[in-house]
Amino acid sequence: MGNVDVKEFYDGVKFYGKNDLGNAWQLEKAKPILNAFTLDKQYADINEIIELYNIRNAINADIALKSWTQEQCQSYKETVDTFSPVIGKFFSQINDCSLNLSRII
């Protein structure tokens, strides 16, 4: 099997669409990320960026846990509105020099 990278088993937040039966489980995983999000954090892991993207898509699709209050839903919508610059900044820093293709192949 060779060298197994821990990221091979990464279980981040996913979003497959508004009608996916796993949305509640994914939102449970998203909740601590939403609550801890800060613009000051420096992201170095593409998996975390993809999680932010997936969380943003879920919240913008008006998916919420039944246990969330209207205030929480509004707060989370405001939080995910700040994700785009973080996502954009991360991807704008990817270039031929910053890619480690040996980990992909």
C-alpha cells in the first residue's frame, strides 16, 4: 500500500445538493467550523478551504438543522458571506511552484 497520507482519510464537510439525505450530518460537522471561524486564520490546507466552500453552499441553499434558531441561521449566513475572500485568496496563491505534485501522483 506504500505511504498512506492521513489526508487520504479526511472526513470534511461535504455538500451534494439541497435534497441530499446526509445534509443534517454534514451540518453537524459544519457547526463547530462556523462557530470558530475567524478571518484572521491562515489556511494552508486545501481540505479546509473546500470545507468552507461546501459549508457556504449548504447555508446559501437555506439548509439548516431543525435545532437552529432563526438568529443562528442568520448569523451563519453572515459568517458564510465572509468565506469568499478567504477561498479566493487561498486559490489565488496556488501556482506551479506551490504545488507538490509528488503527493498527488
